[in-house]
Amino acid sequence: MSQSDTSNIQALSTEVSQLRQELQLRDQLVQQLSQELFRLVKGNTNFMPQRSESEQELAELQILREQLQAVEQQVTFYQEQITTRDSEIYQLRQSVQELTDRSRMLEQVVQELPQIYRRKFEERMAPVREKVATLQRENRQLQAELQSVSYRLALKTRNSSHGGIDLPNFPRPLSEQNSISAVPNS
């Protein structure tokens, strides 16, 4: 709820309170006047209107009737205003309640957002992790094969650098060994 709505509600509440006080004051005045008139009429048996009422009394009575009618109109006007303000206050309270409910809902959504993002991130990361694990396994296999090929190549290179051509080694007969040892070194 905006600050202007709050200030409007406060101003309306203040005005309604003032109108109610004025209405109560006027109700009290009307009550007092009616009690006073009743007391005068009841206490004075000679109060019976005479047929020959003076014009002044008739004029005063007419003025009192007009004042009473004016007060009744004001009371009606203030009652209508109070009813209107009460309905406005009711509508404003409903708006406040709706906005409060909406605010609570949004706060709950905001509080749940990190969990939702974590879950979505985990869902998206699962295939990536599987792919990384697969690539690491393939990498280890390829490294093992590379080491094996490197070892075989190193053996082949070492053997080829020693003699050029690999000739088979045949056992020598004994007679040749003796004749070779009998030949003097020159």
C-alpha cells in the first residue's frame, strides 16, 4: 500500500470521526430540545394553544420548524456521508487485505527461488557430469593405450638402433668354436 493511500485512509478516518462527533452533538441538542418542550407542555396545563395565537408566536413556531427541518437535513446528509465513508473504508480495507496477501505470496516465491534455481541447476548439471565422467574414462583408456604404444615403439626403436637388422641367433657348432680359438691373434 502506498503512503498516499495510507494518508487518505487516515484523513478519511479523521473526517468520519469528526462527523460522528458533530452528529452526536446535534442528536444531544435535539434530545435536549425535545425534553425541554415535553417538560414545558406537560408541566404547563395552560399551555394549550389558544385560538387567538399571536403572529409572533406563529412566526417563532415556523422558525423552530424550519430549524428542526434544517437539522434533520443535516443529520441525513451526515448519515449519508458516514455511510459513503464507511463503504470507502471497507473497500480500502479489502484492498489492503488483497495487497497484503499478494505481498505474502511474493515473499514466499522469493524465498523459494534459490531452491528452485538450485534444483534446476542440478537437473542441468547431471548430464554434464555424466559426460565429464565418460570423457575422463575415455581419457584414462586412451592414456593407457598411448603408454602401451609408446612402450612398444621405444622397444622397437631401441632394437632397431642396435643392429639395424634383426638376425636370428643360431647356436654355433663346437668344431668352429675350437678352430676360432686356435687361430692366433696377429
